[in-house]
Amino acid sequence: MPVQRLNHAVLYIRDLDASVEFYSRALGFRVVAGAPGRAAFLQAESSTNDHDLGLFAIGPDAGASQAGRTTVGLYHLAWEVDTLAELQRIAGVLSGRGALAGVSDHGSTKALYARDPDGIEFEVSWLVPADRLTPDVQMTTAPLDLEAEIARYGADTKGGIGVSVAATA
């Protein structure tokens, strides 16, 4: 049986409290378990998974990741939101925290790129529902005009239906 989906991600970080605060306030994760000062297991707001993100503190002297610069390694994680309204809200939160690093229109995906307190990059994206994927929606990397995408698809249109979320009959 092939792999079905990513179950959770685990990150090594410097400061547990700073990272928990960031992922909780910026993306709505909640702590479900952990070991004070050493580890925390977080769950996304609408998740039923036992945890979606694990954080392991390795201390303030830990060096920055060199992945993609001088070493191989993970580029980024991508978290999916349900609506463009939520993507827009999170863009404001990330921008207000100085964490927003860029925005891109990938055709079928509308994406924000940001960095956590340790500089670990992540993506927050909304996926065009399968029934809205027309021939003009091509895989690309272009500037994201979030207002135009909201006008095109609607602020509250559920994303990922028939793509990453099962379509219901």
C-alpha cells in the first residue's frame, strides 16, 4: 500500500517557549503533550491527529540550518488552510510578526512563505478545488495577488476538495 499523506513533522529548535508561542499564535496550533523546556507536541486547530508538529529544543547555541545553502536537507513544510479568507488572515499575522518571507501563485496553489523564530521556512497554502481546475490553471511560480484570487474563487470557497480533501457526494 503506498504512502497516503504526511502524518506529522518534527523540528529541532533552539527555544521551546518561543517556538510554541510562534506556532500557536501565528498558525493556531495547540500543545497536546510534551516535556517542559525540552519538547512539545502540537496539533493543528481542526486536526484529529494525535499531533501534527513535534518540537525538540536543542538549546540557544544551536547553529542555523544550512540546508539548501551548504548542505542537503529539508527545504520547507507546507500547511494547508481551508479558505482564501484564512490565507489572507494568516498573511496579516505573519506579516505583523515579521515572519512573512514571500507569496507565490503556483496556479493550483496559492502560497505564503514564512520563517519561524529559528529561520526554518514553511509554507501556508490554499489549493484550488478540483472542480475549479480549468485548463488555464497551470503549474507556475508567479506573484500572488490575493485580492484577485478572492475575487476569482471566493473568500470562503473550501480549498483542496477533490485534491487533498475527499470530495463528498
